[in-house]
Amino acid sequence: NTTTLDSFSVRTITGGRYLSFLYKGDYQNLSEVYDYIFREWIIKKEIQLREVPVFEHYLNNKMVTNKADLLTEIYVPIS
């Protein structure tokens, strides 16, 4: 379920297992990171996904951090 607070969105994250990845770099390259995750991890290793959303956790502030130094945790729900 999602609740909106002014310009923020709050979502409850379901429990269970997740693959976690740490990406360092510009947010514009995230689509390539997701391609790698799904091609090299999910498909090649035959990992089963759960039907809940993937989510990202941004570890620093893009307004004050150099694009090359941005850190993003990516969580992929698995069975």
C-alpha cells in the first residue's frame, strides 16, 4: 500500500528474500544495470522472482553528490 505525504511517497515493503545490488554511478545508467541484473543473475542462474515490485534505496543526495559517486541499492524480490 502507498501513502502520499506532500511530495514524498511512503510504501510498505513486504518481507521475504531479496537479491541486493549496490550500484555506483549516474542514475541515467540504471537501465543498463537492470539489464545486467536480469540477464546475468536472474536468467542465467534461473532465479525465481516474486510478484512484488523491485525497489531502490538512494544512499546519497543527487543535489550535492557528483553523478559518478551516487550510490544506489537495488532490491529484487526472489522466491
